[in-house]
Amino acid sequence: MWKNSNGSLTDMPRPMSEKIIKTRPKPILTKIVSKTPGRLRLRVAHSHRQKEEMQRLAKTLEANPSINDVRTNIHQGSITIQHNADDESFKNVLAALYDLGIIFADITAGKTEAAAGVSNSIVDLNQRVHDITNGLIDLRIIMPIGLASLSIRQLLTKGLQLETIPWYVLAWYAFDSFIKLHGNTSQPKSTSEE
């Protein structure tokens, strides 16, 4: 116990040791898509495909003397690194990637590459429809309207038959897809570079 300037007893803070604690950056999951002498192409996990994050990685990598050029494609999550073709240069590139927190793993997170490709294609198509219509409609509107139209057509042509895709099933799909597709109102915007 120490006395402070007012004469009251108080616990004074003890000086902390001068340890420098090095913390690794948060791991960035990537996958090596292509590796040839002098060129390395990586695919970054979806959670790290923000423009600022990709630009930060590219600028940091460009500062490395073993790296000649870095190109990014934010939409695809691709980083292409041009480096000297010797083994020492490649080891330096891997060390730089490790220092940035990049680890090599399966980045599909439960999805196969094919499923991720189909999902990316649908997201791209949705963005194109959204752009063409100046934001008026997108696939989240077109899909339920299309299913609702099919249910009405089925009802008018076949009546209340309970054979082969009855109208109420299509009506349910229209309603269900509308609810599911509008459950997440935020739509990430990304721009591609390359």
C-alpha cells in the first residue's frame, strides 16, 4: 500500500514487464489454384474478399523485393503473384504470405468447387439483372413471380387436379422462395480489378 498525494492509502500500479507480444494476424484461408515457375495464383476465402482487405494484401505483397507484380480480382477472390522463377524467390513469397496470415486450406467451407462455381454464377447473373433494370428487379423478384405464374397457369389449364405438380405446390414454392430470398436484405457489393 502506498499513500497518494491526498494521504489516502491506495494500491499503486506495478510496472509491467517490457515483453513484446507478437500476435499473428487473423488467418486468411486461401487455396493455391495455379503454381508455375514465376507465377502463383491464389483463391481467397469468401470472408476475406472485401476490397480493402484484398488491396491491403496486394500492397503489402508488392513491397516484397521477390515479387514483381500482384494482381487481384475481388469478385473471384483471386490474387495472382508474379515473382522471380527461382526456388529462393518462391520460398520468400511463401514466407511473405505466411507473415500476412495467409494459410492454405480448403476454402469451400462445406461447398464443393462446383457448388461454389454455380453459386458465384447465380450471384453474377443476379447482379447483371439488377444493373440492366437499374435496380428495379433482380432474381429475388423474378424467381417467385415466375413460379407464381406457373402455378396460375397450372390452375387455369388443369383445374384442381392433384396429379403432376399441382398448382398449390407451385404457389407454395413461389411464396417460400420469396421469403427465403428476401431473408437477407444486405447484398455485398464488390468490384473486380484485373
